[in-house]
Amino acid sequence: MNPKQSKTDCVFCKIASGEIPSKILYRDEDVFVFPDINPLTPVHLLVVSMKHIPSLAYMADADTPLVGKMVAVANKVAREQGLADKGYRLTINSGADAGQLVPHLHMHLMGGRRLRWEH
Ligand code: 5GP
Ligand code: ZN
């Protein structure tokens, strides 16, 4: 992942603008949600900031409410997906060691089966 990648080359900015079509499940002025193209679990959605922030490591203090809102939106969508009582996982990969591939802040919302915890 290249944190210096420009917004114009960013796949998630292109999905936000509609240049790359995707099935948007939720959208507001700050956050949008769509299915991961390579789902690892029965429900695997991406909760993405409208603002291009390369990773969690690059968020400013002023972005704290935005990250809180991403969690709130993830919870709302998880409930809509029937996961609220079954359980689900929110994951943010930040940087190479975490396996971050797309340098635009996003949260994975995963569930729909019992998840493993192996590292
Ligand atoms: P990361 O590894 O950066 O945390 O996760 C990036 C995720 O974005 C991966 O799970 C990958 O499958 C997904 N992804 C990458 N490109 C696209 C795309 O063009 N469309 C969608 N829907 N997902 C994508
Ligand atoms: Zn972007």
C-alpha cells in the first residue's frame, strides 16, 4: 500500500464518485458502505470514509468524530444485515504489517458465520 497514492488513482474514491460502479448499501455525506469484491465471510462489507485518508495512522485528531461515525454506521448496517445479536467483527487494517491493500481509510464489517481468531 502506498500512502502517497493520489485521490485520482484511488479505487475507493472512484467508487465514492460512481466512476467505478458498486452496490452501495448505505451512503451519507461522511461514510458509504458496499460489499467487498472478495468476500471472506458470508457478510463482508466495507465501511469507507468519503474523505480520502490513507490509513488510520494518517488520521488527524479532527477525524475522530468521523471514525466514530464509521463505527456507528457499521453497527446500523450490521443490524440491518441481521447480525446484531449473532455477532460480527469490525477490522481496520493499517499499514503493510496489517495487510492493508487499499490506501483509503475503511473498516471491514464481517459476519454471518462463526469467525476464527488466528494470527
Ligand atoms: P485492506 O486489505 O486494504 O484492509 O482491504 C481492502 C479490501 O478492498 C480487500 O478486502 C479487497 O477485496 C477490497 N477491494 C479492493 N478493490 C476493490 C474494488 O474495486 N471493489 C470492491 N468492492 N472491493 C475492493
Ligand atoms: Zn481515496
